[in-house]
Amino acid sequence: MAINLFKNINHQNKNQLQLLQRSNIKFIPYFLVITLFFFFTNCKKEVAKSIEPSILEIKIPLKYAQGFSITDFGNYKVLEIKNPWPNADKIYKYGLVPEDNLSTIKLNNEDFDAILSIPIKKIVVTSTTHIPGLELLNMEETLVGFPGTDYISSKKTRKRIDNKLVRELGKNESINTEVLLELKPNVVIGFGIDGNNKTFETIKKSNIPVIYNGDWVEDSPLAKAEWIKLFGVLFNKEKEADSIFNNIEKNYLEAKQIASKLKSQPTILSGAMHNDIWYLPNGTSTEAQLMEDANTNYLFKDSKGTGSLALNFETVFTKAKNADIWLSPSNYNSLESLRKSNEHYTMFKSFQNKNVFSFTNTMGETGGVLYYELGLTRPDLVLKDLIKICHPELLESYIPYFFKKLN
């Protein structure tokens, strides 16, 4: 390249070089150094200007989750949230650029809902189900704010709240945006039942990205748990997230296999009444799948549809009056509270035999229910709980983590 450069030196420069040579002054090497310096400097500048997003395109494999995807383009990644709530009609797209590449990778803002620098340094999450994703990756110190801190059960995060390292942000549907803007998080992980959250729109207009987490919309326990990989990519901890999920999956499938060997299936009733309507899981829900994988006979497993079943008392009683076990009777925390709510509950065999189990009595220091926080991320623990309850002879040394028998 340097030879070609000198070939193109004009005639006037050649004469100047000849004069310098005749004068015996050793300026030629110096001239060469200066020329080559500027030449290679200009080349370097041209390279820096020409860096563009890589043509490499690798989809990060997901085993179960359908609601999001991650694509690796080599020097940046793209996160897509496809189903943040039921019947969502928009795909949310986020560009994730490593902080070391920010000066060279220039993505088109119009192609994304937001462009973020990773790893995330400061985060706000809006559901207790997001807390385990931070803690399992040892990134709980990045949490700076949360709406409804009393609902958080984890001891690790509660300690940070007590030390005033996590600010209270009010309620999820009406977050205190003034405090949130003071915190200046890099991202807010949103939760919503639809796209009509004015608070999130206000946050986005303040140039703070909002990523919607749709883990709760997934149709299987392991699909919901796989959303830990969302936090993995945000914190540049994808390998750790993969390892954590693979361990959860392994524990879940091993427990399922153990339960499947038994021929006996206890019959299961679930849910309770509110305003004369009995709400219980439909047959395609993740709760029903957990009961199936625990090798039980959930009496309403053949029902279809989205959301909970809504039945009258007579329908439930006719089908489940002799059920062996009653799981998750709403928020009632004792047999007495069940009886006081409705005397008809005492007519069920499971009530009479005191075989009623609930997770509502396993709480954090400020009253948050641990199951609502951790159960979605750790379906392996939920499944083991159900197996231990429904097949006491299995998992001999296991103590249920969430569920307790009602007194």
C-alpha cells in the first residue's frame, strides 16, 4: 500500500524529494514516517466508520418458551417479546448492544422499541415473579425500585429493602414516576394484562426503556421457568441462565418420571368459591399440567379454554364431593376459615379427612406469599410438593417447600 502511495506522489513532490536528497539532510525517513502515520491513521478512521452490524445471525435456542426470542448478530443482540399478554397484536423489539460496542455499533432507532446497553447496571421490575430471575443470577444488587415492596418475600431482597437500597414505587398500575425518574434505571421490566398502561407510556417517553415480561402467558410450567434466559441476556449471563434452567428442567423431569411409575392416582379438587362462583384451573392450565405430571387425577382435567373455570357449587360438589385431596382453596389459611366462609365446604370428603393443602401460609416477613414469587421460576419445587402430598411414600427425605396442610 505504501509503494502505491508513493507512485501517486505528484511531480512537485518528487522535485522536493530530490532537493532534500542533494542537501544530505536525513529528512526522507522522517517524511516516510509522517506520511505512513497519516496514511494508516486515515485507514483506521475509515475502518471505524465502516463498522456495521454483523451479518451473523444465530437464534438462541429455547426449549419451551414461545413468548420471546433472542437473536445473536455477533456484535449485538435482538430481543423480541411476542406475547406479553393474551392476544397481544404487537411484537416488541429491543436492540441489545454490549457497552464496549456502543461507539462503533449504530442501530437504527426506528427499527426498535428501544436500544439498550448491556449488561444492565440498574433495573426496576414490577412483579414479584421477576425477583428470582435477578437472585438466581446473583444480580439482585441491580434492583433499585419496586412497586409494592411488602409483597416481596425473598430474604436477600428484603434485606436490601430494609437497608433502603430498593425504593418503594407505589402500585404497579400507578407507579410513582417521579421517584422512578430519580432512580434513572437502565430498564423497567413491565407486567401488564393488556397494553393499556399509561404509566409505562410515560416512562418510555422519558427515554427509559420498558420491556414487557410475558412469562405468565406461557402454557407450560417449564416454558414459564425458561424466561430466566431473558434476564440472562440483559446481564450478559446467558451461560449462567442456561445452566440454572437446565438444572430446573432436569429436577422437574426426574420428579415426573418417579411419580409416573405409580399406578394409583388420588382424585384432586382445587379452588374455592367467590360470590357464589367456584373458580378452579381449567384442564389446559399449567396448574392442571402440574397435577398431571404429579400423576394425579384432577377431576376437571377434561375442561378446555383460557383462564379459570367458573362453575356453580352444585356442579363442583356433584363431581368432586369424594375427592381424596383438595389443593389451593383460594386464600383460606385454615379449615376453620373455610368453614366460616361457607358451611357447604364441610360436605366434601377431603375437608372431613383434613386433606386440604395450600401455599398461602408460606409467607415472607411482610406478608408476601412465597409461591407467587418463586413458584413460576421453580416449577420443579412445585411438582415435588404435589408429589409428596399426593404420593407420601415417594421422595422420602423431601419436605414441601410451598404447600402446607391446613390446620
